[in-house]
Amino acid sequence: MEYILIIISAIFVNNVVLAKFLGVCPFFGVSKKIETALGMGGAVVFVITIATIVTYLIQRYILEEFSIQYMQTITFILVIAALVQLVEIILKKTGPSLYQALGIYLPLITTNCAVLGVAILAVSTEGFDLIKSTVYAIATSIGFALALTIFAGIREQLDLSDIPEGMKGVPISFITAGLLALAFMGFSGIA
């Protein structure tokens, strides 16, 4: 039951983009078409999950063991950047088709603050062991992908709508994102 609450809370109630405002740059930048949003969402799920597992192990067995928790942020940034590069190299050699699908999004993920934010939240949440942290990372990244895809679908529809000239582009995107965040607030009574 605890895992179900973690999943529902991470996807809907505490959505990383709409409630915590992490990963807003790709949220606005990559969400113009559903196909690109799905690609970015898949890449984010993959990278956040791997990064959270590795950073959790580094936090517990290196940083806490040697009492150097103050190095957490810089260590996590370096680990995430190295992981993304490593994943890119491995995918290029072993799975060219998967590399083609994720290739353009992997470098973008290196600078996505949602990856670092989820890694820090996963290790700093009381009572989270490696399995709960991994479930939290997967659910949070699915929530990111869900919000990104919904927003992309809305933006595609907005392109077909008659919008006043002064509201086209960024203004209507911000209003839409705000309304989407309000819609997700409706889930706050669930978990």
C-alpha cells in the first residue's frame, strides 16, 4: 500500500513540474509536439531512474560514510552528467535504434534540473530505502512525462485555435501551464 501511495503522490499530487516547478525549461521548450514530448518523457524516465539509483548508493555508502554530505550537490551534478554521457556512449554502440530515439534528448537531460531535484529528494526523504527511492524516481519521472505530454497536446490544439495576437506563443503557454497546475491540484485529496 505504501508503494501505491508513493506512486500516486509522485505522479499526480506532487508532480515534479506542476507542483515543485522542477524541469520547467524542457516543459516549455520541448512540448510543442506530442512526439517530441513522448521522446523527452521516455528519456527522462530512463535517466532519472538510473541517476537516482546511482546517487542513492553514492549518498549512503560514500558521502554519509565519510561524513561529506556537504558535497552532495556537486557530486550529484557530476554523477548525472557522467551517467548521461555513459548512457549515450553505450546506447550508440549497443542499441543504435534506441540511441536514435533518445539521442537528441540525452544531452538536454544533463541540464534538466528535475533529474538533480528528484535525486536529492529521493535521498533526503525520511524512510526511503533504495527500493522506495527507485519507485519514487520512476513515478516522478512518469509524472513529468505525463505533464509534458498533456501540455504538448494542449499546445497542439492551441495552434489550431483562434487566439488573440497578443496572447499567442509564450503568454498562452504560461496561462495553460497554470491551468494545468490547478487541474493537478484537484488530486491533492487522494494521497
